[in-house]
Amino acid sequence: MSFINGRLLGAAAGIVMFAGPAAAADCEVVHWWTSGGEAAAVAEFAKALDATGEHKWVDGAIGGSGDTARPIIISRITGGQPPCATQFNPGKDADDLIDAGLLLDLSDLAKEEGWTDFVYPSTQLDPTCVRDGKVWCVPVNIHSAYWMWVNRKVYQDAGIDVPATWDDVIASTSTLRDNGIIPLSLAQGWPVSTLSDAIEVSVLGIPNFVKIYQDRDMDLVKGDLSRAVWEKLDEARKLVDSAEIVPQWNDAVGLVITGKAGTNVMGDWAQGEFAVAEQVAGDDYECLAGLGLNDVVSTGGDVFYFPKTDDPEITKAQLKLASLMISAPVQVAFNLKKGSMPIRQDVDLNAANACMKKGLAILANADNIVPNNTQMMQRETVYAIRDLRNEFFTNPDMSVDEAFEQFISLIESAPE
Ligand code: GAL
């Protein structure tokens, strides 16, 4: 069933309506960007598609997080009710859909537009969007998960220096508590992993992080350095009163924005929330990459896939949307609102704020780039480790040794 110029063409009923001038197609785009900052960012994509005058963006926002949206997206595509386009994260999540032949091959478009010439880091295209030598998704940003967001005024009002590192945050805990301020805000679920992963990278260093999650180096997994991660997580969980754990990531960021909490560890999508609150990096808040302990950026982010359709007008809309999403002007407009880094360096980022500039400077050195664990292992294992970490953070009776032993067996039994 297709809509052309807003009129349903009832081909099945043998009714052929004259479609008039250049046919247009509505493109339903599914994503999970529903917070203030995310909505402002995705509106830039919608604006760009609508501006073509040929195709119309139909917003398919799914509330919650990627954890809520992914199963819905996959069942729609496998169930024969696919959207025109859908968000995913870089990684292995769409591999089965690709192998089942359900997604549009973007290789010709990528070749025609020279995506390999400008996508940076190149890994955001290959291997992130390439499988069996073909291009299946368009990368739209780089989100690093490993940032710490600090409300400057909270520490200044408490008469202490604004933290420059994780260790400063630990040291300032009692002073903030004395002032009725939550030292570290935290949301339940995957945000516990975001905090834990950031701490883990700061303890292990990037090469060892990759050796554990990509190479499954069991000597390293079982070693003292790996155990030291859980000791540092133990330090972190002592900052958090489980009664203060909030439902959603943007609630935890909101506590820092409103000065109820001093610090939050979250991906740079948090910046979209500061922007909506009209807070300025360097004045109102600080952004500390790698918890201020080391220069790292993770190459998480977002990509869009386009389910195959037998409607040529939808296919035209899909290719147009993919081309717009990766184009320089749309990359700037979208990423400045999203708080993420663009996937190309040949863009004018004069409007970039201090945090994005800091991120881009770190990104410029490939040694500072750490792949997301979902780019190195199946999501089911990432989820199992996340569940272990959530239990560790909410169950003070779970010892470091108990958690460490469970971690070892999860890595040992992880499928490729
Ligand atoms: C991630 C996504 C980000 C951000 C975050 C919170 O999966 O890559 O763009 O929106 O979820 O919803």
C-alpha cells in the first residue's frame, strides 16, 4: 500500500488514481529519541527531508530507550510491517536482518557519494555499516559514552574546587552530602553500565579493554587488573544511595542541570539536555572525557537502516534520506543539537561548543578511540554483564569477589 501525494493508490482494489506530478512518498522513520535534546536533534533530519518537497518525514518515535525500541523495530521488519527507516546502534544488532535480505543495500549510493573518502573514523562505516563487503546503514554520529558532566555552581557554592577527575568527585562526596547534594546521580538499567564501562576503561586502558571484550584474553580477564575494576566499581556504588537511583538517563542528567546532583556519568547525548536548558559548557557545566582520568572517546553512536520495499517511491525516499543524513550541512545541524560528533571532518563546526571541540580533539588521535563493547561482542553478553553490574550496584551484600567470579564466567561463555 503506498501513499502518493497523500492519496492512497488502491492498486489491490484495481483502482488506479492518477498520481499527478513527481510522486512523493511518506517516509516513516522509527527511532527512540524522545528526550528534549534528542527530539530537537531528530527534528533536523525531519526538516531536511521535508525541505526536499518530494518526501515527507513521518515520525515514528518509540518512548523509552533502545532496549524498548529494538525488539519492536525487529519484529516490524521481520513481520512484514517495516518502517521506511530505522535507528540502530553501531554493532551486531541488524546482522540477522541483513542476512535475511530484509534491508536495502546502500553500496551504490555510498560509492556514488564517496562515503569512504570522508567518513571519520573510517570504522564508523567499515566495519560498522559494512557486512559481506556491502554497505547496509548510514552512520549519522559518534557518541562517546565516557563523559562526566559536572555542575560547576554546586561545587563553588560548597566552597570546593570543581572536580577535574573522578578522584576529585570521590574526595568531594562528604562535603556535597553535608550540603544536601547528591554526589553522583545515576539512572537504572543501561546507565549503570555506562558508568561501569567508563570506570573500567579508566582502570584497564584501551588496549586491555579491547583484549578482554574483543579477544577474550582470559589471563587478563582473570587477572588483578580486571579485579581492580570491580574494586573501583565498589568505590562508585558507595557514592550512590539506591533510593536516589532514577528511572531514565535524562532524569539523572536533569539532577545535575538543576543542581540537585554534582556529577553524572553519561554519553554526550546528555549535552542535548544541557542545550535545551540553555546551559553553557565551561560556564554552567564541565564535560570531562574519560572521567577526567584519560583522553578516551568511545565510538558509539547511531546508524540508520532502510528496510527493503517493493515500492519504488519509498526506495527513492530512503536513498534521499540516507544521502541527506550524511551530508555536511545536515551533519552539522543534527550533531550540534544531539551533542554528538559528526562522522565527517569536512564540516564547519565553528558553532561547536567547548565539549564537542574537546571530543573532536581527542578523536583526532586514533589511539584514544575505544570501540563500544556492543561492537565487540553480542548484545546478549553485554546485557548479562549489565545485569550483573546493576545487581552489584543495588545489592551491597554482593562482594567484589562474587561479582568478579560471575564476570569471568560471563566472558568465558560469551558467544562470538
Ligand atoms: C543511545 C543512542 C543515543 C542516545 C541514547 C539515549 O542508544 O545511541 O543517541 O539517544 O541511546 O537514548
